[in-house]
Amino acid sequence: MADTTDTTAGGVAGDDTRPISGKAGGKRAGKSAGARPGTGPGGPSSKGRARPGKNNGTPDKSTGSPAKDGPVTRGGGGNGGGANGGGDAAAKAAAPAAPADGVSRRRLLGTAGAAGAAALIVGGVAGATGAEAVRGKPTPLSDVGSGVAPFHGTHQSGIVQAAQAHGHLVAFDLTSGTDRRGAAALMRRWSAAAAEMMAGRPPQGDELGIALDAGPSSLTVTFGFGRTFFDRVGLTDRRPDALDPLPAFTADALDGRRSNGDLWVQIGADDALVAFHALRLLQKEAAGAARVRWQMTGFNRTPGATAQPMTGRNLMGQIDGTNNPKPSSADFARKIFVPDDQQGVDSWMAGGSYAVVRRIRMLLDSWDNLSLERQERVIGRRKSDGSPLSGGTETTRVDLDKVGSDGALAVPGDAHIRVAAPANNRGAAMLRRAFSYHDGFLDDGAPDAGLLFIAWQADPLKGFVPVQRKLDRGDGLSRFLRHEASALFAVPGGCEEGGYVGQRLLEG
């Protein structure tokens, strides 16, 4: 699971190159205070998630506290705060000044420590003074919430973007009374809601209030159609051959109740409440037209959790995602997306992709009992830094022909990265974009944990299937995995403003 083009068995796809919170540069940073366009210095404007007229960033005159959507502070409050509520002038002088715009939570706390912890623990006085200073010139503590992904465009979001910290995968089945027109109406509602949420705005009629105080947090919402969808809406003649059922594999122990589905939604965000808000709202919008078939929740490392951007790790502790296909490579679009000039019955899939979704449980108790040396030989990479056993650093090309001083292959014959390497699979590759999961413990005490694996490719019969067949026969890692759910979805291209995802299929 250390390489994404090398595997179908898991891992966080791609290097996480998102900037650390508060660092300069990167698409996440706001123009001056880290806020997204359309926000004032006191937090989201009326165009943000906050509802118009709901104390957007204005102080509550009755308490002196910041309003609901104003900047969050950790000290004091209440009309100057402190033991006497008078806002001691000496304490004000001792309190650290408000940081300049663009300072992260980490830098803010570090600056406070450097200025002297005593100024922060004098009681409520210094805290109240700090809160007052922030009200005068608010500074965001983090830029995580300001990340924005586009909803409209040639491709849907949630494919090439780095996997977020929180994710939901959910499949729906259409109700018996939902025909082609009803499905189109549902996709129109879903698309409109997703576009607003991804921009950080509450969709029309949304009264949930779950994410009112948050920015868009890099939210992506991605829609797909399963094989049975076409039967239900009378469009079997436009069903792509690429949606033919996946073959059976010996490692499969599939639960039909958690597999397949008419419709699929992938949700990702760097804030858990933003992700859940999208999940809940889309479920409500589906009422009467579709019902949930299955739902899975996953997670990844939170942006800013490491001192510098790093490739993520999976639940086996392996750095995972090193060799994922890069959008900058010459053949990336050809392998991941359906051609823009696609012809035939599936011409509506131009700009789209196919998602193979697998719930893969890791046998962690067995894996954790292996020695470090044995774990590294199963994967073919060092656990500490992800470098291949053939030598070099994490990003060094694997030398599959290298022989060690003992005369044996440096990368063992059944090592995961060898079996899954594109060179050993006629160039077959896929873009993996996954989430880890932990759903409690099984009856024997083993963790019910592993990977929500999502593989993107222009044709699963040329991407996922040949690689998984190879892994199924000779991969040392397969002994520590169980594939417990499986699905395949056609994910159409993006839509223009005013349109909806799947419009070319449902109205073509």
C-alpha cells in the first residue's frame, strides 16, 4: 500500500502538498487574513455560511462577547472581563498585541509563549484584553477553513484534489416511483446544493445550521451512477461497457448490503461538521426519490498536523501514496479521464472517470505482530521514510532488478510494490484517493479498521482489474487484507453554471 500506482489495496492518494496552516503561499491562503473571498475581517459575510441578519461579526451588546460568527477567542469575555470586570489598564499593557494578519493558530500560540506565559495566566484580565484586541483587528487562527474547490468545470471535483481529513461515501437506491424525470430533478437539486456548500454558502432552504460558523474547508461533493441506475430510469441503451460487473477475486469476502448502488456520492472536507452537513443535506434532498443503501465514514491526517507537507500514512503505519499518478505527467488525463471527444452510447461520459470503491479491512492484529523487517519486505519500502528497499529516498524510482549482498532481490518477489508496479502490469495505472476507517471492534476484539479505497481510471478493465488480478495471485500484502465491499460507478464530467451533473445523460 505504499505506492498508489503500485496497488489496489489501499492508501492515501498523492502527496499532500497543501501548505501548513498559517504558512505563506499556496492556494489555501486568504488574501490578507486567510479568509475566503467575500468575507470581512470579522468572519463570514452574509454570503458565507452565516445567515443574513444573524449578528455577523458584531459584538453582542448585552454581554460584550464576540457575536456568533465573529472571531473565536479563548480567554476572558464579558464587558472587559477580569475579576472586577474593569479591564485593568496594566494588564492591557502587559498583554501581547494582536498578531498581524495571516498568522496561524500555531504561530499565535508560539508568539504568546515567547511574550511570556504569565501575561496569559493572570486570570481573566489578560484574556479579556486579548479578546478586545482581536475584536478591533481580527486575525484567523487557521487557513484550513478557507480552502475552496470548484464545483463547475470540465471534471467533477474530488478526483484530482488531495484527499481531505474527513470523508463520507454513500450509495443510494432510487425509490420505485422515481423515473428518469425524477432522477433528473434529484440531480438538479443535489448539484445546486453542492455548488453552494462548496462555495461556503448555505443552500436555499437549508435550516440545518450544522456548518454555519465554518468556511468551505475544501469541501468536495462528487456524484456517480451505478450499473443498476440505467435499468431503473430506462437508459440501458446508454450504459457504458465499462460498467460491466467486476470479476470475482479470491481475497473477496463481499457483503452485498454494503456494495453497489444506483447512485453514489463522495464527500470530503477538512472539517468534520462541514462534511457531515453535506451528507445530511443531500440525504434530506433525496427524500422521496432515493434512499440510502449504505454509508461509510473515513478520515486522513489533518492538514497542518506535520511540520511540513508529507505523504500520508495508512493504518499499517506505512507512508502510502508515493507513486500516485501526477496530473503533470503526459499520460495522466488519458489514463484517468474519459476523452473529451468520446463518441458512441457513452459520449455523455466525456470528461468523466470511473470509480472503483472497495472497503478493505486490514488484519492489524496479525500485521502488528510482524517484525519491522518483515513488514518492510512485505511492502518493499522502509517504514520510517517510505524509501524503496532498493535504495534512495521516498521518491527514488524503485530498482526491481537490484540484488543485495546476499544474492537475493533487494525488493522481494512478492513485495507489494513489485507485484503492483505498472512495469509488471503492462502499464496499467489508476489514481487512488482513499480514506482510512475505524468502525469499532469485532467479536474477537480485532479492530474493524482499514481503508475506504477509491480508484479512478478512464476504464476499470484497463486500470483496476488487471492490477487486482495480479495482486490476487502473488501479493504478500494480500494475506493481511480482506475486501469486504465493492462497487463500481460511472462518474460523469462536471457541469456548467446553471446545469447539473448527469444532464447530458438524463436529457440527451
